[in-house]
Amino acid sequence: MIHNTQRVEVNKSRTVPAMQECFLRALAAQYIEIKYSDMPATWFSPLRHTLAVLLDIERLTGEASISFIEMALVVQLTSSADNIDDISRHVLEIRVARNEAKSKQNSIVLIIMKWLTG
């Protein structure tokens, strides 16, 4: 358990590598307390969340793997409070878009814009 003085604060990270380092450090923690201003605190395990996503992707595709981009855009930005089917669907959308795209970098921008605009 991470105590309040040892809290991993991804939202205060200023660079992608710093965010990823925070997330990887959090993977080693058993659970992290998530406090909401209007709801009771809950506990979150980044490792269990990542494994749950991998298991669901394996169920859907037959292969339990996630790319760097998929991890950065989907897994790190979700939690066990999110629907696992939606998380897996987002990962698979990224795969399809990147496979169909002429420009891999532009495909990520288009995916993000689609998600933001609903």
C-alpha cells in the first residue's frame, strides 16, 4: 500500500517518460488509494488492471500483447472503474486505425480527436 506521503502523482508529471515512470512504479504497488471529492475513496491496482486488459485482449484476439502506443493511450489513462470491454475496444480501434493508416503518426491524432469529440 502506498501511503499519502508516497503517493504516485501521474497528473503532476510534465513529460511522457515521467508519466510512464510513475505508472511503472505504481505497478509495483499493491494498491493505490484513489480519492474523489464527491465519492468515497476506492483502491486501484495498476498491475491487476493491466493484466485484466491483457486477458481481455487475449480473449478477443488470441494474443495477449499491447504496444507502447496502446499502453500510453489506453491502459495508462483508464482504471478498473472503467468497463473492460470499452478499454479493449479502444485498444483494438488503435490497431485497426494504425494498420489502415498511411501515416502511423497521423492515425494516432485522428483516433484521439475521434475520442475527444465523441
